Amino acid sequence: MSIDQCDWPRSCNPLTPQDGDVHVWCISLIATSSDYEDLFSILSPDEQERARRYRFDKDRHRFVSCRGRVRMILASYLDESANLIQFEYSSFGKPSLAGPWADSKLEFNVSNSGEIGLFAISNGRQLGVDIEHIRPLSDLWGFAKRYFAEPECKVLENSDEDQLLLRFFECWTRKEAILKATGNGLQISPERLVVTLGKQPPALVSSSDPRLNCIESWWLHAMQPTSKYVAALALPSGAATINKWQWNI
């Protein structure tokens, strides 16, 4: 299912988010041949080299579409040419603005799955975002037992068959959003986070890892851009006003 089924408003003229606001953009990873060439041209040399290393055209095109459109969105916020924007990366791979924008308060994070990318940006608030295409998995229970906490596994066990995959990906996106927000990625084992699922508020309830200080204060916002995708946004200091759009270029 493509971005065409997303009912978020379409826009391409963002304003800098106010303090306490978060902007979330749904991005199509599909591009025409002409669009692909334009998007590839605005990538940095290291991004272009990374794109060339993809073995399959499908994966290369999705990478270029995501990175190129993220650059276009950031360019609109920064009032700058997309190809001039510079990034730096933490030791765990989390990107941030570099060069002339290193002192900017803009914080952002990006995720992609299937044919859709998700880009979140805030003014001075650390954040993480994750999206997953809801799809069958060959070893769902093996994965859950390895990476999910006992209370989460119990929710899956008690889920109806038609809700099982949704609950599984709800759990994974919420964990991943938190881990991405901290900048630690999977250096912290996901089963050491416990999140609520289903109709309960999607709040983090506990952590047994000392690297996630005051974890109870973290806040999660659940999203479902289309019926076949589920996503989550994580913030470390309470609720925020969330504005959602589709990027229409």
C-alpha cells in the first residue's frame, strides 16, 4: 500500500516548529526515473557512494528517494539549497545537522519501510521515530521471545489472529523509536524496555537498563499513516503538539 492511501494533509512549505511542537512528514519512496536523477544529484558524495553499493535497484531507489526528500524537507526549514546541507553522525549512526547548521536547535530523525518513509523534526527536543510495513513474518514468535519483554509477549499471546501482526509491529516501532531517540540504537537490548500495546496509552512503563535514565518520563505517540503501516514517535520529556503532513514533491 503506497502513500496514496495516507490521509494526512499534503504540504511542501513547512514553518519552523515552535517550542513543544513536532512535525512529522510521510514521504513516498517511489520516484519516476526523472525524479530519481534529480534526487540523486542533491545527495552528498558519501550518500551517492552508499547508494551505488546497493545490490538491487529497488533498494537503491528507495534509499535515494528517502535521503533526497529528507534533504528537500530540511532545505525548506533552513531556507537553503538541499545539496548544501551537511550531516554528522553519532557513534551509533544517528544523524544531526553539521557545518553552518551545527548550532541549530532543529532535531530530527528518519525511518523507512516498504514504500513509505517517516521524517520527524522538532525545535530543540530530542526525538526518535520508527515506521514498519505490517507484513507476515516467518519467525514472529522466535523474534518476540528474543526481543520483547514478558508482559508484551503476553499481549501477543492474547491477541486475535487478525490483530497479531499489528500488535507485534506496534511493539517493535515503539521500542525502536525510543532507542533511536536516545542515540543508542540496539546497543540497549529491546527486551529491557516495556511498552504498552493495543488500546492502552502507548506509554513506556519501565526499563531495567541504567543508560535510560528517568525512562518513565518518556512519551510515545502512536501513528498509522495507512492501514498497512504502523509507526511511533518518542520524546524524552512529556507530550507535544504533533503536526502531520505528506511531502508532496
